[in-house]
Amino acid sequence: MSEPPAGGVTIRIDPTELREFAVRYTAAWCSQDPSSVAAFFSPGASLTVNTGAPAVGRSEITRLAQSFMTTFPDLKVIMDEVHVRVDCVEYHWTLTGTNVGPDGIGHPVRISGLERWQMGTDGLIAKSEGEFDASDYRRQLEDGAQQSQ
């Protein structure tokens, strides 16, 4: 069950359906079609990355997804796990790609993070708050991902 902050509506989530939703969401991120990512969000939804300004509405979410897809034309997102929490759904992911977009210098990047979703009554994401280690991300853009020994 996902319970939005005080005053919201409690939404029951079937774990199997949620996992299928998350698998499709992951595929959308890998598609190089940013509007397919935005389609997983309610029309007035928001997506926040770290402590940045939220992208509100599907057109802004499309632009945000496009920025990652442009930076990493070979972008791959792997779903690590998805969990239903008392107050949200947690979607854990790992992003890999080569920074060859505008101003890119060709370094590989591998970063893990998570999104905390509030699901809407329409079965789509109403609010997503994402986070990852921004300093490690910047380091990898400049120096590349650490290679496994």
C-alpha cells in the first residue's frame, strides 16, 4: 500500500502489477524515447532529481529524461529492486552509459540510485523524488567509472 502525505488518498498496490510497471518503466528509460518515460507519470506529476527543481508535467519530465538520453546515447537502466513501503514505492536502479553527448569526453559512467514514488489514483506516478551520489556522478563524467579489479 502507498500512503501519500497527510490528507491524501491511500492507494493499494498489487506487488506483481507494481513489478511489471517498474519493468516497463525501466525499458522506457532504455528506449531513447523520453516521452515514453513521461507516459509513466500522471499529467501533473513531478520528478525531482536530488535536490534540484522538480520537473512538473509530462513535457518537463520528457525534457529531463531527454537530458540523460542526450548525455548517454547508449544509456541503460537496470532495475535493481522495487519495494512497497508504508509511505511510498522505492524503485532502485543502476544507470550505465558512455558520456559522449554534447561536451562529453567519452567516459563510462555507472551510478546507482533510487526513486521514491507516490502513486496516483490513475495507477501512474504522481510524484517521484530521485537521488544518487551527485559528487560521484560528476567525478565519473570527468574521470570515468572505476573499473572492477
